[in-house]
Amino acid sequence: MLADLTTLRLGGPADRIVGTESADDLVTVVREADAAGEPVLVLGGGSNVVVPDEGFAGVVVRDLRRGITVEDGAGACGGVSIRVPAGAPWENVVDRAVAEGWVGVEALAGIPGSTGATPVQNVGAYGQEVSGVVSTVRVWDRQRARIRTFALTDLGFGYRTSVLKRSLRSATGAPSSFAPTPRYVVLEVGFQLRLGTLSTPIAYPELATRLGVTVGQRAPLAEVRTAVLALRRSKGMVLDAADHDTWSAGSFFTNPVLPVADAGGLPDDAPRFAVRSWRPEVTSGASLGAVDESLVKTSAAWLIEHAGFTKGYGLPGPVGLSTKHVLALTNRGQGTTTALLTLARTVRDGVRERFGVELEAEPVLVGVQL
């Protein structure tokens, strides 16, 4: 059952599940399935996916590779280049970076899932985004049937998106023929990180408060990692089998990015944040890019709460909003994907009716839709 492989602990059986131990094996399985017209789901940590109760009529491919390769010349010019196979757990990368004094991912601690998933949706948290440290992404291009390497400037990073993620949809916005896996299957990610003992400037006020610094100051890497993990645990965002608030796909909705004119229709007290373009200000080290003055980002959590959906909404019941954070839709142990999606639609529709803002799901929806 795919419920055993997803953090929501939901999802029926797959026709078959294949584990791969090398990039060549991964490519072979995907290529042969595509040639046979068999649907493909490349599944990493299962933390950002919603699978139907009926399961998946196709092949589920799991990348079982681990390890981190440090390039020759590490430490030259005050930086380090590393290569990580797509299947490696992301937490291993953050832990190694903090231990070695590699700067740029310390605020991304506690995010579940595989390394290969991080550039797809441009994973970010507490003022850092992985786009600030990605140098290359090596992929299998299913359309051209060849291996390609994307440089940073080819990846089209944006808020929770990239060229890789956008290949899940056609030009009309409908799911592409490659879905639920993108056209580009990530094989390996290259990172360029600075060397140091202090973090990048702390950009998130809540984290700054926890660390006892002001926004813009730096803090020791290990202290930032510890503070981030504590914040995530307080919101039920660190996996814990005993805590049903963590039986989720993380944040179910992305923060809406709106044209400035549309954001003007929000209540005066609605949060407003700068939106940064994908193009980095520097080619190495952490960077969130330049501010796009035409856009405003607001808080999905604020919209949800002010539309009347409070922590624990739907409980007691088989599914409900987390008791710690309204962005997480959780399985209380007897849930179903059908019930979860019903809850998601209720929240989405309530926010639309109250504020005129359409929330978009962050996880990959496999064979289901809102």
C-alpha cells in the first residue's frame, strides 16, 4: 500500500513498486515504462504527495541511492561544491552541511523528503530557498529520451516552482502527459555553498526572535538548525509517528502571490510580503533574488484562519486541520484521501468566498484534483 510510503499515510496499492540502486537503473525503469505507456510515479520521501484511495495504476519508482560527494578542490575560494543523488534524504544534506560549516541550508532543517524533490518546487522555509545554493540539476528528459544537465539559470526558479515542476502541466494548464511525474526526472543535484560558522542573514522574524537576534543578523549554524527544528516541531512539521498532527503533507496550500492591485483588496491587517524573482543576485551562496515590485505574497494560514477555519477544524473526525498549524491537513489514523480532499475543498472554497483568493495545493495530486 502506498499509505506505507507517504507521510499522510494515505493511498491504495500500486500495480508495482521498483527500487533502483543507480541512476542507470532509474532511467531504465522510467524509459521502459514510458515506452510501454505505463504511468510513472517517481516517489521520494512521500512527504509532498496525495495518492487516491484506489492506489496507482502504474509503476512507482523509488531511488534508493544515498551519500554526498564533495568535489575536488573543496574549500577553494571560500566555498564547497557537492553532488547529491536524488534519492538521498534531504535531512542528511542539512545535517552534513551544519557539521562541516557549509552555509546556506541551515534554515531548511526538518523538511522531510528527498534531495531530488528540493529543486522541483524550490523548497524554502524561514527565509531560505534551495534556489540560493543549487548550481546544477542532472535529469532524465522523458520527452527527448536523454540525460540533460540544467544550470542554475536554466531552472526558472520562482516561489515554490521551477521549470521542472512546471513540466507537470501543459501549456493550457491541464496535467501533462508525463504526470504525476514531471517530464524531467531528477537524477542528481549539485550545490555550491559558502564556508563559515555563521548562517546567512536571518530573514524571518519568528526565527530571529527564537535566536535572540535581529532580522539581518547572523547566528551560528548549529543554533539556527536547532531553532528551526524547534519551531517546526511546535507546528507539527517534524515527522513523529506518535503525533497525528505530523501525519500530513506539510503545508497543503501555498501562500498566494497576487498582483499588487489584487492585494489591495485584502483587509488592511492581512500579511504582505515581498516577492522575489527567480534570478539570483549572485551565482553562489544563498540568495532569494531581487524583489518584484509588481507582486505581493500574502499568508495562506492567515486567510484560512480569518475565513473561520481554526486549528483542529474538522476534529474529532478521521481528518482535520492540525491542532498546531492550519496549513496542515492531517490524517487522524482512520482517514481516507477522499475525506482529506473534501476538507481541502471546504477550506479552499471558504477562503475564496471570504477574500476572493484562490488557494492552490502544494503537494502533487496523483490522479485526484481539487
